Amino acid sequence: MSDEEPTTFDVRVWSVTKRVRRDGPRYRVRWIVAGKEWHDTFPTRALADSFRSELVSTTRRGEAFVIATGRPVSWQRPEEQVTSWYAHALAYVDMKWPHAAGKSRQGIAESLATVTPALFTDVRSRPAAAIVRQLLYGWSFNARTRAAGPPPDELVRVERWVSTHTVPVTALADPTVLRPALDALALRMDGKPAAASTVSRKRAIFYNAVEYAVELGHLSGNPITSLRWRAPKITEAVNPRVVINHRQARALLDAVRGQRSGPPLVAFFGVMYYAALRPGEAVELRKEALSLPERGWGELYLNASAPSAGRAWSESGTRREPRQLKHRGAEEVRVVPSPPALTALLRRHLDEHGTTTEGRLFRGARGGPLSESLYGRLWALARTEALTAEEAASPLARRPYDLRHAAVSTWLNGGVPAPQVASWAGHSVDVLLRVYAKCIAGQDDAVRRRVEDALRDQDQSVHGP
């Protein structure tokens, strides 16, 4: 420990208190160091009692406590004193990078770049927010870019400043330090509130980074669990206004075919509408996954997806990185039915456009993987042509992903049992019903008629016809 770090013998240790939470009881140990309260929370009373006993034994031996950390001098480890939040965040990125998908790597960098400025120690001398973000998101929290060499010349001074101006990891135990960091996750870069789902995702990553600090011994417990901070409520349900009907879907597919570069991609949008594929699954769809008769019902055997994360984040250095299906193991297959209309669409595509040399059905302008920008521009043009001005100005099918929502809604409204729909769509039943509850149209009237019929039958049995 540094000789300059102040210590004190003014320490009081309180009794263990129990707190009831939704996920079970928690036991808190509170103690006062030089007038400042500290606490740690444990999942069992035994752990809390053990921790409190160590604190009490230390005070009885006459050992001083470090005012900055609230811990006994003997508990201070050299790495705890020199490990800043920035250094810890870099270590966390390096630990997660080898095993994370490109999209996850990008999400980690985005989350850490959001929270780190809230943990600066000298706000007055900080560089401009834009250049700080350029450093954090573009270099610091990209393990491969950082390993390739120092930051660009214009970022060297910024990196030097950031590396010496973030709080120690141990300071996260202080609610006055931790709360502003969590608050930062709730805002976008322009200061406006972030979407609830974005806040929840970033908080989960920050929580995991703090858990890693506990694992390394920088913290005795995760202080986020005991802080009364609530993320915005997540709205998971699909907006019914984005869901198109069959007439609109047919018009949109016809409009795609009418575009100069549209014919090779009609079936791309078709598999999302008729079979509820995610865009990444449609991009990676290969001929070997198709089981199609000449006409009628066929099947798609899906076992891979290629979500877009960007070249900076993928292992291969390409924008898309093939991997297993979402929420599935590497060898798992999801079987989805191909209705007659989709079977005909896919057969026509194979006859007219074939596949790439790797067997993919859909390709980009130069024969490589299909890009979001290409099919996004095509979809925007198709919406303008196929929809009315009022519909085009609304959220209706604004994204190609909304075709998947239309497919799932069609299955549910057609009376397909929820477990079967969940299996086809690659959801759990719980998520399916939670996300698509508002898209199950016409069910209220049918249920009410059944209730009326039941009541009428009961009246007739009591009073006669």
C-alpha cells in the first residue's frame, strides 16, 4: 500500500441485517470507517457472519483501515491499488474476446464505451466526448485492433489521459461512484433516453464486467446487486402496427421483383415472410438445407446463421461471420415448413439464379455474402411502390425483419399451437407468447362467442329450451 494513502482506527462494525428480495434473501454487513458507511451483501447468513467476524477481529487487533477503500490495511493487495477501471475493462475485453461472437464483441465495446466516461476522475480536463468515444469504441475495447499496435497518432494523448483518469475498480463499492455509471447506461450519446432493451443489455454487460472484478479479487462482492437502481421497463411485445397482411406481403414481393436488382432477392424476403427466418439465417441459407418437392409443402433444415457485426469485430475480418443458430448448439437443426407458395418461390429462384459456389442461395452485388445495405435499400424502394403513402409513412413492415413478425403472427392467428410455432420460429413458448401476444388478432371475439355458447347451454339445461 502507498505510504500516502490515509488510514484510520475509527471503525465501527454493525450487526448483520437480512433483506428480502425477489430472488431470495440477502444478508448485509455494514461498517463505518472514519464516518463513512461501507457495506457488502452475501447470499447466506453464514458468509455474512464470517465476513463480519473478520472485520471485528481486525479491529480488536488494533489494525488500521484504509479510508479510501474501507478495508483493513492487511487486506489491501498491490493489484487492487493500481488497477483502474480502464485497466480492468481492457482485461475484461481480452478475457471475453476469444469466445465471443462478433455481435457480442461489438456489444461489449459499446457498453464499456458508454459507462467508462462516467468513471473519469477529472471531468474538467477530459478530452471531447466524440474523440473519447472514438478511442474507447474504435481501439481500446477492440482486442484485435489494440493488439495490432498503439492507437492512431491523434488518439495517443487521449489514451494516455484516459489510462490515468478513471477510478480504481475498488471505488465501485461506493454507491456514489456506481450510481452515475448505471445512470450513464440509460442515455444515448446525444443525452436522450436510450431504448429500454438497450439499457438492459448494457447493464448486463457492465454487471458481468464487475463480476469479473469480484473473480479477480478486486471486490469482495458485486455492489450492483445491493444498489436500488432500476433500468427502464423493457417493452418486448411486437408492435401490431408493423405486421403486414397477406395482400400487402404479396404486393411487397411483387415490388421487389420489379426493381432492377430485385429478382434475385425475392426469395430472400420470401423465406422471412413464409418461414419466419431471421435475416442472418436467410443470408446463410444454402441449397443443402432445402427439401422441396416439385410443388406443395417442403421443409427447410436450418443449422447456421450469419449475423452482421462488421469487419472490426468478426474473427474472419468479414462483415458476416457464420455461426450456429441463435440460442442453439453448434450441431442443432431447426426444421421449418415451406408452404406451397414458398416452395414455388424457392424453385423459381434456383432455376433462374442458382447458388454461389459455396451453395448459398443469395449473394451480394459482387458475389459475396449479402449485405444489409443492399437488401435494406431494395426494401425501402419496394415499400414506397407497394404501400399507400399513409402506410409507407407508418411503421408497417419498415424493416425486413418485420416479415418474420408477420410469419409468426400468421401462424398464431391460423390456430397453429404455440409450442409448434415456437419450435418453427426458434423461440421458447414463454418468449413467443410474451413477444407476440398483441399480434394474435381476432381471438377475443372467438373466445367471447365460446363463453356465450357455454352460458346459453347452461341456461337451457336449467330453464329448458
